[in-house]
Amino acid sequence: MRKIEAVIFDWAGTTVDYGCFAPVQAFVEVFKHFGVEPTMEEVRAPMGMLKKDHIRTMLGMERIAECWRGSMGREPGEEDVERLYGLFEGKLMGILDRHSEVKPRVLETVEACAGGG
């Protein structure tokens, strides 16, 4: 009998169902950190893009760019995309438990794998 040496769990869909609201809320919180409050429509419009492209697209929206200028005193740039992106994963992980549901049998499978070394 062969021993399983590794198991890969894809948290973004296979093992945890967090729907689409967790990343939306994470984008909202990242922008709020810099004094910009995007609307749900603004956050949801670029959904499906890579996270950096999503942030870049949002910063290019006229109302958000105007809010950015008001809050930061300058035009948004690529360094701001990097700063926002740098905060995104932490914000997402910080709110994920409020928007997630572990799929059936995942916890038992993890426990069995851990117990088997």
C-alpha cells in the first residue's frame, strides 16, 4: 500500500466556501485604511481580475481617484497599488472567518492526515 506524502488543499473553493463577499469586504477595508470609501458597485465591477489589477482598476475610477487625491494629497500611482496589495491578504485573512464555511469532511480529512504523520 502506498503512503500519501502530501495533500494540497485549495482554500479558495475546494475546502472553504467563502463566496465572493470576503474579498469584496477586504478591498473595502484596504481602501478605507487610506481614507477612501469605495461603494460596493465600485469594488464589484472589476471582480475576476488578479488582485493587483483589481486594485489598479479601482484606483483608475474617477470617483476613487478623486477621493484618493483628497485623502492623500496626490494622484494614485503604482507604488500605491503595491501598498494596497500588500495589505489585501492580511485584511482578507482577518475577516475570512466571518464569511466562510468549511466544506463537509475537510476538518476530518486534515485530522486524519495529521494523525498519519
